[in-house]
Amino acid sequence: MHTLTKRDLAVLDGAQPEYEVFLVETSESETGDDRDGWWLMNVKIPSESKVYVVQTALGRTKLWKRLDIAVDFVKETCPRVSTVHVLLRKEST
């Protein structure tokens, strides 16, 4: 898994004009713990075939309980990104 910290995002935002941000609704199986319904942030750089997961300074996947707080983080940390994709988890029936 490829990862970025908040500091890495600031460098990326200044150096790489084109990248995509995805806010992904998590499920228990994705994070390995009871974080169902939380949000994580993925960053995709079009010139690479990699997707980066944003993590905290302590090395854990950065998660938000509310989507609006995650969006505020993106606005603050990635001011040059023009589009944020929101991916909802589909419930199995």
C-alpha cells in the first residue's frame, strides 16, 4: 500500500498540478477494525498507476467519521485540486 501524510499532500499539491482525490466510505473489512461508515481519503496521480492512502503522522490510516469534516480537510490540504470524488459503499442484499 502506498501512503501519503498531510505534509506529503502539501508537497504534492505544490508540485503536481493534476491529481485526483477520492473520499471513500469504509467498511469493516477494508480497515481491519470496527470503522464501518467512516471515510478515508485516496489520492490518484494520473501519470502513475498508483493510488495513495492518506495516513496520520503515526502511520495509521486517516479516517473521518463525517464526510463534511473530510471535505474540509481536502479544502485545507489540497487547495489546487478541482474535483473530489465521493465513493459510497454499496450494501449487499
